[in-house]
Amino acid sequence: MCQRRGDPENPQLSKDGDILLGGIFAFHVQIFNCASSLNLGEFQFAQAMLFAIEEINNSTDLLPGISLGYELYDTCGSVARSVRVALALTNGNEAVSVPSDVPCNRPAKVQAIIGETSSSPCMAVATVIEPFYIPLISPFATCACLSDKTKYPSFLRTIPSDYYQSRALAQLVKHFGWTWVGAVRSNDDYGNNGMATFRETAQQLGICLEYSVSFFRTDPPNKIQKIIDIVKISTSKVIVTFLSYFDMDVLINHLSQYNLTGYQWVGSEAWIFGSQIPVSLWGHELFTEIWETLFSCKFKQSSSSTENQRECTGHEDLRGLQHSFIDMSLMPIFNNVYKGVYAVAHYCKVYIILYNNIYINNYKLHFITKEGEEVYFNENGDLPAKYEIINWQPTENGVVDFVTVGLYDASLPADKQLSLKNKSLVWAQNLKQVPVSVCSEKCPPGTRKVLQKGKPVCCYDCIRCAEGEISNITDSITCVQCQPEFGSNERRDACVKKEAEFLSYEEIMGALLTAASLFGTCMTAVVAFIFFRYRKTPIVRANNSELSFLLLFSLTLCFLCSLTFIGRPSEWSCMLRHTAFGITFVLCISCVLGKTMVVLMAFRASLPGSNVMKWFGPTQQRLSVLAFTLIQVVICILWLTISPPFPFKNFKEIKDKIILECALGSTVGFWAVLGYIGLLASFCFILAFLARKLPDNFNEAKFITFSMLIFCAVWITFIPAYVSSPGKFSVAVEIFAILASSFGLLICIFIPKCYIILLKPEKNTKKNLMGKGASITVRNIKNMYEL
């Protein structure tokens, strides 16, 4: 399209040349009108452009015999003015009258345009000049949207895209541990697109935004006040911004009125001009304005004169000036313009070679500056993403120093892209320590994070790990279960080996039970010795001495088998303890049962015509004891064969200890052994109960009855006590039951006889044992009791 009406505005600076370059910069900020405030940063961009053009013109290496010219325009930061200026650079300012049906095919006025420094104006300008195939090279527009070559095919830039800068900012925030931040953005393409990418990356890195608000320098007071109120009530102490330097200056000015201090600001590349607060002037000559701004003076002919300003002489010395305008740390930014001009010159050189029929195969614009910097554009028209991390450090004289504290290189691996100096060095100039900005304090080891309902993921409570679980890192989201043989320590940050618990000989309870077992064994041995010493006396002979000695032997085994329950369980001890207990107790009960049947049968044999004794003589007694015992042996063999007891580590009974115990293997086998013992004991108790009222003196049925009563009572109470006792106490209960029932049998059956043998020898006679009024004959008694 052709401009049919000329643009009334004239360039601020211009120079003729064989190849003309356009420059679009916002020398002023449009708040009330275009001359309201001077922007020194934009002027420095223009100066860098002019310097590059003069350097190329004075060199014979790049474009010999060809001069570069320029036209610089002031857009005042207005998108509309930017578009009008772009059309003026494309077609010229002169009015052109062309019929509507005549195509516009006149050549463009300029071959390339350097500028705009903001994304939104660049988008508008690139769209307008695209039909003319005029490249727009921006030194400072960073919106990732401009990398879309389908929309902006002629747009190039010498600054990396915000696609990388947003990620760099997110990594920077993460590096310092700021997980709870506020966000303020310019309400334009630059701010909205940049903040959207930052939010996406921040979410991936675990960073939460407490608030995200948009701002534009022309916003009404009530909207600005709302933003200020949001910042005031927020708990985050770090504010991430995607603000143009125009918007930033206005917002900071408003915030400063409310004394909102203690915040750490993290800004984008636009903040490099942030310390250059615009100064209100009303002059018409650009250099006059700049000089007056730098030295705070006035020229006589200047319309910006005020009564309180001193007069400018024109001989003020820049060498003694302390101002960000001459800050050399900003040179990398202005170097973007320098590289843009050289890119145009190299392109023109290639074009001239091609025009003169010199063919270059697959040529891609790629050159090295005089300083040795490599410059090339990728397929999106962008430069490789490399950033310096700048820290504002105010000095005593009020000047802000821009100190480089780190680098970001997107071409490196992800874990090496961000490189920062030591934190203490970064913040030493203006803070004692790195600021903290988190919604919740870090959860120490031994705890886990639990999200607070209805709040972002950065807001959480720290819950102590449960017993048996640990977390050994900060901010753990879960507690790890310790291995079964390990438990958690008191701080819940390490797994420690659990203490193994079993009934040992060294502890008091084990020692007491061992002593009781040995005492019972010794006591049985003493009784056996007494019975052997007085084996020919009537009371020993009358009580079936053979069964008595066998019973004493079985009681000795019962006392000793309790020792197999003490100590660390092993495969052999587990099999031995239950089977030995089962067999010895059956042997013991079988002997008692034999003695009971002897008593009962001896008195029943006194009936006329009864010959029952010939069926229950000594041989039959031995066979009955053997038969009863063999049945238990068979049960135990089946148990050990099918599913024997085995050592087992119990982790569930007591959480902080390992209980070493003997698993039963087959519970059916265990209860079959106990059941058979109980069956014999019950049968023995019934027979003894029936014989309790037979003629006494030598009738031990009542003692057997009492001993069986104790035996049954002990084992009946054993079952619930055994089941409910934890750990080693269940073993102690079983040992106690064995010892109690063994002592009951020993004391009830043998102690009364020992009392007569040792203390009442006068009663140890045949006459006394037979008593008066006996209902049986002397013959039966002799045959029965070997009198």
C-alpha cells in the first residue's frame, strides 16, 4: 500500500546516504503530550546507531564506496505514532496523489528500520511494513510472540526472546528459594506474554504466585490504588515484574508514597533503564534537553528555564559526571543497536554481491564484530539467549550501580544454564542476608508436607512422620517406611535397627524362671532320693514304687523342658520346646493316671468274685503308660513332619522392637498336643474324684484329685493369658504354667509321703496303712501294694 497523505512530522535527526536506514525511538514518554518527559535511554540507543553508521562509513572494509544515511523519529512511546513514522520511512513524507486504480510500486525510502524498543509497537510496525519487505530490527523488544515468522516474517532482533528470559527469571527465583512471590506485569503484549511464560515455568519449579496483576502507566488512580492495596496486604516479600521501564517508573513512584519497603524486586531486561528517572522538561531541541537534564542547568534561550536552575555554559565536563547516562555497564544493551546496524550492512554487502551475479550457495547472515562477538540469527530471527544477571546497588552519593552478579546461557545443559556468584557476595552491598519469601517455612527432616486446604501448593503444614517412618530431606512430601528390622529414631529422620526382644537368661524374669526350674528339678531329685533311700518301707511300696519313680523322672523332665523356652529361639529349640513339653507332660499324666487306676481297681477288687486285678497288674500299668505316651509321640512326629515350629521375627506386636519367638507352624498340631494333655488330665481327674472317698490312710486318690484340680486350673487360665500376653511375656506365661503344674503334682502327691517318711516314721507301718474297718481283704492289699 502507498501512503496517499504525507505524515506531517519531521525526523529528529537525519543524514543523506546511498543506503538509508530508519530509526524509531521513543525519545519522550507520552503521558500528557509528546514533550512531557525526556528518556535518556532511548537517546543512547540512537547514539549507538549513529556511531555504528559513522564507523561503517569511515571504513573501507565492509561497504567501500557506499555511504549509509539515516532518519531518526521520535514515537513518544505511542503505537499509533510508531505506525505513522514507519509509513513515513517507507514512502516518504511528501504527499503523493495516486489514482485508486493505479498499483503502488514505487521503491521504499529506507532499506531497513532500527527500533522500536517495546514489543507492542514492534508488532504493529512489523505488520505494516511486511508487504514492503523491509526488515525491522529491534534492539530491545523481547516478546516471544514476535518469533512467529508466519505473522512477522520481516522482524529481527538483537536481543533474546522472552521465551528464554521468562525461564531464566523463574530459575533465578528458584535459586534463591523464593517459592511465594507476587507478580506485576505491563498490560501489553510484552508483559502479558512474558508473565504467562514465567507462570508456566514457575509452576513446574514449585514456585507459587500469591497474586498477579496488570498495570499500565495511564491507568486510573483507583486501579493503581487497588494494586497498592494488594501489595500491602500480601505476605510475599519478592515481586517479579514484566514491566516496561515507562510503567516501572510510574509504579515505583506510586509505591514510594506509601513507604512500602522490605521487598525484593526481580525484573526483566527493561529494568536496565530503571534508574533513569525521567525529568520533566519543555524544550524543543533534543541535545539542549539532554544537556540540561544531565547537568541540571538551563540555557538562556531554552524554553524550559526556571528561576531555580543555574545557567548552562556549554563547557560542563562529562568526566566528572556521575549519572547512569554515562554508565559503561549498560554498553551490552546499546551494543544491540550497534549489532543491528552492522547486520544491515552485511546484508547489503551480500545483496550487492548477488546483484553483481556472484552466486553464494546457502548463504546465512553470520558475522563477527570488531570486539570478536559472533552474531547470527536463527530461523525465528532471534539471537542466542545469553543474559547477565544485574543487581542494583545504590551508592552513598545516590547513584545506582548496576553490578553483574551472574550469567544465564540457554545454550548450556539445564543444570548449568544459571551461574551466580556466592549469595553473600551478591547481597553484601545492601542486605545482611538473602531475603526470604515463602508461604510456609521449610519442613525439616522427620516431617512431611501436607497441603493446606484451598491454598496453593506452596502453602502447607509440616506433619511429623508416624512411628516406623522417616524423612531425611527437607520439604519431603512423603515419609518412607523403614525396613521391617528397623524403626525410626526419636527425630524421625533416620532408621535405626530395632532391639531384638526374647526371654533371656540375663534378665530378671528369665533368671527367676530359670531358678524356679532348677529348684523344681533339685526338689524332684531330693524326693526321688528319699523314695529310693526308703524304698522298702510300706508307704513307698504301698504307693506303687515303680510308677512313683517313673513319675518323678517325668517331673524332672517337665522342670527341665521349661529351660528350652528361655534364650534366643533357634530352629532346633523351637521344635524341641513344644514337643518335649508335650511328651514329658503326657508321660507325667500317664503315670498319675496309672496310679489313680491302681487305687481305684484295688478297692473295687474286694467285691465277691472280682478278678479285675489280674487285668491291671504291673505289666498292664507299664503298657498303659507306654501306650498313652506313644500317642503323643505320634502327634508330635506328625506335627514336626507336616509343619514344624520355626523361629520367627514378629514386627507387628511391638512397633519399636523385634520379638524373636517360635511360630507354631501348624496350629492344629499345637492344639492337638495341648488337647491330648487336657484329655488325659480330665480323665485322671474324674477317676481320682471317684476314688477320693475310699478308705484313706494309704489312699492317695484325694491327693491326686487335688493335684489334677491345680493342673487343670493352671492350664485353663493359661490359654487366655498366653493369647493376650505380648512378646516374651507369652513365653513366660507358658513357662509359669509348666512350672506351676509340675510343682502342683510334686507337692500334692509326694510331699505328704516325704513328711511321713522323715517326720512321722511311726506311721510308716503296714498296720497304719491298712487302717481299721477296711473293706478289702488283706490278701488284696498285699497283692496290690506289695505289702
